Amino acid sequence: MQRTKLFVGLFVIAALSGAQFNNSVNANGDTKFNVRIENISSPEGQAASDSTKWPFALSPGMWVVYDKNLTLFKDGKPAASGLEAQAEDGNPEGLIKMLESEHHLGHGIFNTPLGASNPAPILPGGVYEFTVTAKRGMKLMIVTMFGQFNDWFYANEKGIELFDKNGRPVSGDFTSKFALYDAGTEKNQEPGVGTDQAPRQKSANTGESENGVVHKAKDSIFYTKTGQLFRVTVTVADVM
């Protein structure tokens, strides 16, 4: 099966639709940041136990900027339904709804690869780009799905500090802030070949329930490969 065909209808979200400090802050004290998520995995793909090759992919996901404590998930606790949809099917809509009552938070969805016209996951070489606006003291959290698994997701649970201790906006590579988590919602199958995984399942939310809890996927070889698979960079944009 051709790679493009493999990912047709992969995620249900497809139907939903630096600079100097003084020059990057507007009159309201807001700073604009550009965020770039790149799939830097090998175009030759990853190898399954039967030598089948499959492409690493990241799903559409969500972002939020915040200045107080924020809990979208907790290690050792069951996943909320919004996180389940993100981790199993690449659908961040439920997580966004969890934030709708927090009117002081900035949040959004990224779902269209750079250069594409329609929402889709990013395959090797693919890029998501979006902008966020934040005030001093704010952090950025991002959640996206490991596209070739039943219920794995990447997140930076403690957030990216967008300003240094002196209140100046920061730029840099923040990939090391991200960890691979297992949502504990669906029974695991081998990465890249499971029949209940997004590229191969007949419809969303069709895998066998696991009834587990969120935990870091430390027993997977992919847990230590984050920096080989994708890169997240944040840069300060020009004044708004």
C-alpha cells in the first residue's frame, strides 16, 4: 500500500477545521512566538519485528499558553476523554473543550502541514507551524499523537518557559522537554502494524479498552528516540 493511501483519513481532526526584546513586545505587553514542529525521522521508515517498514508520523494536536497551574493529564491517573481522543485518534477537539472555560488561556489546534491545503498528519520531512501570543511568565504546552500506535502521545507536561528570569522572551530548541506517554486507554499493539491503530483501523475509537492509567512509555525503544524523530523550536516573532 502506498504511503499516501495508508494515511488517507488517518485522523478524525482532518474534518475539523531571535528578535530583540524591545522590538518583539506590543503595547499590551504581548509577545508573539513562532512554533515549528518538524518530523525529522528517517524517510526510510521504522522497522517492525517482521521487517515491515512504516513511516513515523505525528498527528494534528493542540497548544495552550498559561500562567498558572494547568493539568490536562496526570501521570498515574486515568486519561480524560479529551486526552483519549487525542492519543488514540489524533483528535485534539476534546482537549480544547476542556480549556474553553479558562478564558484567560490562549489555545488552539495545529492540523495542516506547512505547504498543504488540508489537515493531515506530518510524515518524514513534514512540518507544522503556528504562532502563539503570551505575556511575561507564561508557558507553552503542546500535545500530539504518536501516529502509529494505539494510545501514545507526546507532551511537555511542565510547559516551555517562554520568558527567562528577567522577563525576556526566549528562542530555542525545546525538543528535550517532550516525553512519550501511554494514555492507558487502549490495549497496545506493535507500533506501525497494529490493526487498531489510526492508519489501519476502520473507524475512530475501535480498539480494545485497556482501562489503565497515563504513564511514560519507558518500556518502548521510542521513549529515548524523541530527538531522532521530531524537533520543536520556538522563536520570537516581530512585534504584532
